[in-house]
Amino acid sequence: MADFSRPGSLYGAIDLGARKQALEAQARRETAGPQSAASASVVDVTEETFTTDVIDRSMRVPVILDLWSPRAPGSAQLSPVLEKVVGDLAGRAILAKVNVDASPQIAQALRVQAVPTVLAIFQGQAVTGFQQVLPEQEVRRWLDELMGAVEQFYQANPDARPPAEPGEQEQPAGPPADPDMVAAEQAIDRGDLDAAAEAYERLLARVPGDEDAKMGLAGVSLIKRAESADPADVQRRLQDPADIDAHLLAADLEMLSGAVDEAFNRVIAVVKRTSGDERDKARRHLLGLFDTLPVDDPSLVKARRALASALF
């Protein structure tokens, strides 16, 4: 049996699609350098530069307008959060900072009643925003929803998507990253498994056959189940063969420790010795574990044959 208490084995040897995507995204950001993406995505705006830096740029990418004041304590809290989350998008959005004390005409034109106020400008129009200090997780969620809506706009209006400007960094070959996949990556990076699951579910609602999203959702579900388990208690309960839940939890912990074949064999053994609702529960649990692996994984192919033999 796998050692459930082994430290550092949360993701084990399993190539969870969600985790793989998140690590690749993190590596891209680290390669670019911690300051480069953020500094390129932030601009201070005045009344003289508003048209160029906000309206004109919003025809290409969303511009997040941070209307702030040095007199407002909330601005000191919110502005660094905005710089961080917009910087993480690596140029897919711009943060435009407006000091309303120095540029009151901008605030008047936008009918700003209080600071801080955040507005998203896209295609020359204010499309969404908020007026309070939000925690980073909520700001990311708001921004993820905005970027998803922008991508849906371009999918519905492909001719509106602007070509790359001269000197602009070329995008890698292949289709653009799905906004919900990006949202899931970012959620996993910050440890928000619930938000990652919601993003994968949105993607699967649009593209039911997306294998990466299916793997990611199954992997997140597996991790959430295992995180709530007490390995020592599970080990003790395994002495009772009738404790089906203990054996299913043990399989979860084995999966995350890298003992994939052992996990599959454990649940298949439960399927063989049970019937009715208990057998169906074990079967469905095993199918959920199957979903964490690519369809051509050798362990998965072998376990599917073993499950079919156990059932029929």
C-alpha cells in the first residue's frame, strides 16, 4: 500500500491536466521576468493622453481604468492589486491609472462619484466596473469574466480582431488560449480550487469534449477529496473491508502519491466484491479517477479492461 503520509506528494506522478497547464503558465511568466509584463501593461494617463492611451488602445485590448486619488486610503489598497492581476495577463489587457485630483475632467466625463473606481473600457466603451476595494481573488474573478466576454466578442466577430502591430510580439502558432482555461490556470496558481473547477465547468459546457478541461476538473475534484482526508484515519479504517468509503479515499490518496495502478486495483477489487448501490458507487468513483489521466495512458488502458472483466 502507498505511504499516504509521505510529504510533498500532493500531485505525485500524475500528469493532471490542470496542474500541467498551471505550471507551464507560471514558467512563461518567470521566463519573461517578474517586472517586464507588469511594467509593459501599466500606463499613467492624463487628460492630454486619455484618447491615445485609453480610447485608441481599447480598440485592440481591454483597458482597465484605475481612477484613484492619493487622498483615498482605498486607492492605496486596490491599485497594487490591479497592477498585479493585470500584469499577470502579459499584455492581453492594459491598466490605465488616472489620478482624479490631477485630471478632474476625466472623472467628471466618466461621472465618477467616488474613488477608487475601476472601469473596463473596450472598443471605446465602458463595459463593466466596480467602485469598492475588492480582495485580489474577487478582482481576478472579475477580470477573468471580462476577458472571457472579450474573447466571446472576437469569436462572434472575427473580423473585429485587430492584426498585430509592427514590433508587437508575435503570438505563438496555434489557436489562442481559451479564456476559461486561462482562468483555471490562474485559479490553480493562487490555490483557489473552487474557482478552477468553475472555470473548467464553463469550458466543458461550451466544449463538452475538451480533454484538458475534463482532466483538469477531475484532477481538482480528486485533490479536494484528498485534502479533506486524514491519512491515519483512512489507514485505520481499511481494516474493515466493508468500509467502502475508506477504500475509495485510500485510492484517492494512492493516486496523488503516484501509485496509480495500486489505486485502480483497489477500486476494481471493491467493484468485484460488492453489488447494487455500493458497486455502482465504486464504479463511478473509478471512472472519475480515470478522467484524471490521458485516454492513452497505459495504466488507464489496462484498468479499463480489468473493470470490464469485473463488471461482466
